[in-house]
Amino acid sequence: MWQLCEHAHPVLTDEGGAILDEHTGRWQYLSPTSSAAVLLLLAGPGREQAVERYAARYSIGRERAAADVGEVAGSLVRLGLAHDGVPEPTRRRWWSR
């Protein structure tokens, strides 16, 4: 199941959004359609349902919706802000608790 990493903090709306990478302090800005794809991926039980909802929302074909949602999901995985069912390794902090 696709999800954002623990260190990624989203601020998402239908009008666009951004994701803060806590490790680097940088923001990844999203277009309105990219933000909608992320919202649908996070809201549903799987990518297939997100693709169906995305296709219905934008009145586009399923193949195009799958490509769009897949590109957004893949880009955030490549940036280290999300993962596809394989959680990121737990990082040890340099201070003790």
C-alpha cells in the first residue's frame, strides 16, 4: 500500500499543496491535480481505487488516470517522501531517550 514516509508532512488541498521533507527542510510543491492524486492515494485502500476515482473526477480514461496517478506516486517514492508498502528503515537518533 502506497503511503507517505514518517518524515514527510503534507499540506494538501484540492487547489494544490506541498509536502515538507523533515530530513532536508525542503518543500515539494504539488499542482492541484497532483495534490488530488495524493489525497486519493492516501484516502483509499489501494492504487486501483485511487485511479478509478481520479478518472471519474477528471472525466478521463482509466489508462490516462493510471499513468497520472502512477507518475505522482512514483515521483514521491523517488524523492524519498513515500513508499510502496516497504516502510523506510527506522533511523537512530543521535541523542538518547
